[in-house]
Amino acid sequence: MKIVWGITGAGDLMPELFDVMEKVAERPEADVTVIMSKAAATVLAWYKLRDRLENIARRVLVEKDANTPFLAGPLQVGKYDFLLVAPLTANSAAKVAHGIADTLITNCVAQTSKGDTPTYLLPVDREPGSTATALPDGTPFTLKVRPVDVANVDKLRTIEGLHVLDGIDALRRLFDEHLKNGKGAA
Ligand SMILES: Cc1cc2nc3c(=O)[nH]c(=O)nc-3n(C[C@H](O)[C@H](O)[C@H](O)COP(=O)(O)O)c2cc1C
């Protein structure tokens, strides 16, 4: 299972995601390349998670511009089993929902969906109301979810080639399925 894991700059869900991805990386067939937005690099520093990527990924690449490092091409032509973007910020969700591809990760999503490689997105701020999260020091915090962000996520659900994951359990199920099927086993 050869995948690209795209990380955008959301603190929400980030610690839980790392727990899931560390479990995935224990499997010998897991070959994970990480790409991260500039904002993600900042957020990972705040949450002190950057070092844990070494346990998870064979390669860790940080955005320079929309085409650098160049993963959009290999993703489009099927060199990977799938693209996962988790977490997907409200900012990147808005861009993808409106066809914008001017950052590394939004460009990878756009170009990947022009080929046959599936893209899975785990957006923050999916449901109206409020969401329980944690500050970088672990303090619990309740965020108000903006209707505009929920509307953008709902739009993502209608775009061909994109699959919206509704939480960490859905992500776990995605990996259970792929690892069980042995897709792309190294
Ligand atoms: C510590 C920290 C935590 C953040 N958490 C979130 C978050 O949970 N959700 C979100 O949408 N944006 C969050 N942001 C703001 C995004 O990083 C910002 O909108 C950025 O422009 C996103 O860029 P990207 O989508 O290219 O990663 C956070 C920023 C910082 C510094």
C-alpha cells in the first residue's frame, strides 16, 4: 500500500491522526510519503508532533509552491494507491470546493482527481454547531463551526473522485480495508 498523506495546517484532529498513522506504519506493506503545507509545518511545531513523522513516513516533503515538490504528476498517473489529506483545513476545503489549486495540497487534489487515483479527505468543521478540540498544550477547547465551512465540505461530497471521511473512525476503516485487501503491497 503506497500512499501520499497530505497534511494541512489544522490542529483539530492532528494528535488523533498521528496515533492512527503510527499504527498503519507498523505494517510492513505501508509505504507512506508525507507532503505538508507551509501552515502544517507551523502547526506540527506548535503541537510538538514533527518528530513523530519519522516513525510513520519514508519521505517527508514540505510545500515550496503548488508544484514543488512535484507529487501531483505521479499521483495523477497512478504511481500511488491513493491520496489522503488529513486533516483538511477549512481554508484548503474552501479552495478545493471552488476548484482552486494554488497550494501544494490543493494542487495535488485537483490533479489527482483528473486521473484514476482516489482521493480521501478528512476535513475539520464538517458538522454544524460546535466541535470539541484541544489546544497545543492539551487544554480542551470548544470551537464554533462556521456554516460557510460546513457548506464547503458539503460541496466536496459532490465532486467526482473525492471521498469525504467523516471522522477518525472512517479513516481507520479505510486503512483496515486497504491493508486487508493487500492493495499495492510492497
Ligand atoms: C496552532 C494552529 C492551529 C490551527 N488549527 C486550525 C484548525 O483546527 N482548523 C483550521 O481550519 N485552521 C487551523 N489553523 C489555521 C490554518 O493553519 C490557516 O488557515 C492556514 O492558512 C491553512 O493553510 P493550508 O490550508 O494551506 O494548510 C491553525 C493554525 C495554527 C497556527
